[in-house]
Amino acid sequence: MKSTIVSISAIILLITFLAPCRGAAKDYIDIDAPNFQKFPIAITGFTKAGTDSDKEGLAAWFPDNLSKYLEITGYFNIVPRKAFIEDPARSQGNILFSDWTTIGADYLVKGHFSGQGRDLSVQMRLYDTVRGELMREKKYTGKTTDRKEMVIQFVNEILLLLTGERGVFNTQIAYVHKQGKNSEIRAITFDGSAQKQLTNYRSLTLAPRWSPDGKWISFTSYRDGNPDFYITGLKGGTGKKVSSYPGLNLSGAWSPNGRKVLLTLSKDGNQEIYAMDSTSGYIQRLTYDHAIDVSPVWSPDGKSVAFVSNRAGSPQIYIMDSDGKNVKRLTHEGNYNTSPSWSPKGNRIAYESTVGGVFQIFTISTDGTNPQQLTSQGRENKHPSWSPDGRYLAITSKSGGTDRIAVMNANGTNFRVLCEGSNPAWSQYFQ
């Protein structure tokens, strides 16, 4: 995310000194399992080379921000510093791992930094205190303004070692931001640290969807009076009107290869699903039913499409082949199921369903089994959208009459509000 993550000129130099990773083949813990226990980790204050004062307070800034980014993943318990019993005089520069296992820390991060002017060099180490071994050591060099990216890089290293995948810090979530009677498309980062406005149409603008490469975003806008379909580049511009048939031109998901975009059009008198070639504009009709068919999304392999139809009398989720054939009903429980979102891992579909008259978030296996409710009463939750690694969901959460963008882990834990807004769409591209 070039607009929010500082471009590092001397790009952060990543040097791996040592990486003993507990064997060649690692069995990772299922971090999305309901009984998952968070990794307990301690992060000490960083030490500074030289006798100059730490004017920017980096000795505390680094552990504070490492703690922050580890914590928002939902996979770590940060051991409070008041629990530390390490005595530097007793250890004489060596790590007494028993000091850390005693207070329940299975993992330990230590760091050291040096700098002159705006130049900064930081060394970070991750230890397994139970085994008493160094797991990873990294050195980052750049400017002091690059320190946030240095932290994110090392948090990604920790996640990779312990879970098998990096984090999603450098992804964006597009959403609809209401402005009086109008609405515009905005984007926010996973950590909520940066927002930017993507449209300025001064009209009702809805349904943002990302292209797979993260360079384009599609949406529907009433800018010219009709709900027309637009595509705009992320580097600016007013956007191109791509579909403006009389009636509804509702933006749907892009295919995994970016060659097609799904649309809901009412040009033939009924709301039906179409696939549009993103280059030529050629459209192919996929559904032919007297019922209303809306909200289409691709499977990760591009071979199937999930959508919503009321052909059985109430809104339910269906799956069909990418050419519209072999339609099968997916959801059978609940009388109002809509807003499907297909996990990038391919195994589950998230959706919203009414519970006691209020929408809540569910997931279901792609064969229609094992529906699971992720959110509960207390607020209304709608519009799920998966993160590109399939570990999180962005949703619209409404309480007190206000819609807010929130994220949570795929098992429904670690709920966190980012900003006001609705209809989130998570980019599937890592900047």
C-alpha cells in the first residue's frame, strides 16, 4: 500500500543471520480452531548502541508497536512487562530462559538499535524459551520514518514461523462511507492507521470490488441518475463508466484472473447475473429464472459462482458452474441468507442470515454442511468479506444506529472496529 506504507529508499535490508526452524517439516497449529490457545510472548525493551540519548524514545516504541501488531492478529497473548523477572546483572548478557518460562512466556523478542541522524539500524531476535533456542534474527536498515515497516516485517516473520503464513498488514479494505444523502468509496488499512477516499462523485456510490492485482476497483454509482457500473484505477482518475443499461447495473466480484467481472443487471426485466469481459465489455448471461438472482462471487479457482436467489421462496445461497450450469442450493437453514463471500482457501463461504430478526454472520462448507454462527446478538452484523489469507473477515457491524467497519478472526474471535462505514470489500492483493 504505497500511499500508507513509507517507500523505503535504501529498502529495509533484510538479512537472515540464523533461522533454526524446529525441523524441515513443521506442523502448524490450527489457529482458526475454536479451542486455539494464543501464543504467549514477551517483548523486552530495546537497547541502544552508544551514549547518545534516545530522543525519540525508540527503546520503548519498538516493543510497544511489536506488541500492538502482534495483538491485533488475534493469535498472541502479550506477557505484561510488570511480570518480567529477568535480572540483567544476574544474566550478564545471557538469556536465562527459565526466567521467561516461569512467567508463562513461550516466546521472547529482544532487540537492539543504533542510528545517526535520520539513519536507523535495528536488530530483532525471536527466541523459543521452552526449547531455549534462537528461532529468527533479522537486521533492518533504513530511516527512522521506516520503523513502522520494520516492525511489520518482523511481525510477519514471527507469524510465518509459528503459523506458516505472513500477516495482512499491507492490504486494504474498501467500504462505503455515507456523506449526508450521498456516499463515497473509501479504503482503510487492516490496522486502521490510514484512510483515503477513492471516489468523489457526490452521489450514491455503492458496492466496491477489487481487481485481483489491486490496481482497479469497481463500483456502482448514481452519479448520472441511473445505477451505472464503473471501474477506476487506484492511481487516480474519475473512473470509466463500463455498464449503463437502463435499470440496475450492480457491481459484483472480479474473477481470480481479472479477466471477467460479475454483474447483476435488470436490463431484461428481471435481476439476473452476468459475466462481463473486463477488456472488451462483452457480457454473458449466467442465470435464467423468474426469481431475483443477485450478489455473485467467484470461487478461488474461478470454476464456480455463488449467488443469492429467492427462487425457492426466500433468499438463499446457491452455487453454479462459471457458465451458469449445474445450479445447486447451498443453504437450507434460516429463511433469509444473503451476501455470500467465498474464502480464498476455497473450503467455506461466509454469509449473513437473520437470527431473531437481526442479521448475523455465518460460514458454511461448500458442500452445504457444517453451518457455523460467528457473531451473536447485541449488534447487527452483515456484509462479510474475507482477507486474502482467509484468516479474517471484514464486516458491517451496526449498533446504536451507526454502521461501522469491523474485522474479526475467521472463527469469530478478536472483534475489532476500524471506522464508520458499510459494505466492506477486502483487497486480495498484498502491496
